[in-house]
Amino acid sequence: MPIDYKVNAPIGTDAFIALLHASTLAQRRPVDDRACMDGMVEHANLMITAWDGDKLVGIARSMTDFHYACYLSDLAVHGDYQRQGIGKALLRRTQEQLGPQCKLILLAAPAANDYYSHIGFAHNPRCWILDSERKISD
């Protein structure tokens, strides 16, 4: 059966969490914090999903203004479906939803660091992260 791609199709939090587990991305996401996971699904404003029938097998979950910047916060493909081009297809379809000047920005998981340069992303060492337990200094 061919993979079906959808833009902003509703997905449940349980399906999202199951996909994160199946892709190993759950190791770096708060999958045990239901309120946080609900918010991640509910408030993303661009989600491209990949389906094998009624089974969610991939997701590109982003926050964007559609014109200047798109932060890709999750790219996950079920382990049984990896190395079939689904991740690239999700990224291409994400780009298709964006304006011509919009940049796609992400933080790579350590194991995926080489993947992004291989498909055309440029490394940028100027990323800064403020963890939730840290406060802005005076």
C-alpha cells in the first residue's frame, strides 16, 4: 500500500506518542507528561503526516509564520518504515507549505546530525537554548 501524506490532518496524542516511541524520538521528548504532549499536538500550526492505511507512520511537526521562519520541532518516522524516503517526503511537503523565502530550522537529534547535511541543510553554530528551569538573567 502506498504511503499517504496529509497536511494538518487531526491526530490524537496517543498516536503521536506511539510514533515517537516507534521512532526512538521518545527518548528526547516528555512522553510521560500528558499535558505537554497534548499541547504539542494541539498547538503546532503545521503538521505533515504520513499514513499507511490508518496507521500513522511519520510526522513533521512545525511552528511557523509561513513567510520567514519555520521551526521543525519533530521529524519522526516509525522504525519499520525508515530508509524508504518518508522523512525526505515529509520535509519536502513541509517546504511546499511555506513561502518562497521561508527558512526551515531545526535542532538535530545527535544520531541524526549527519542526515541533515546529507540532504542539503547547512549547519549553523549560533543556536542558543534556554532550558525551562533557567530564568533570564538581569
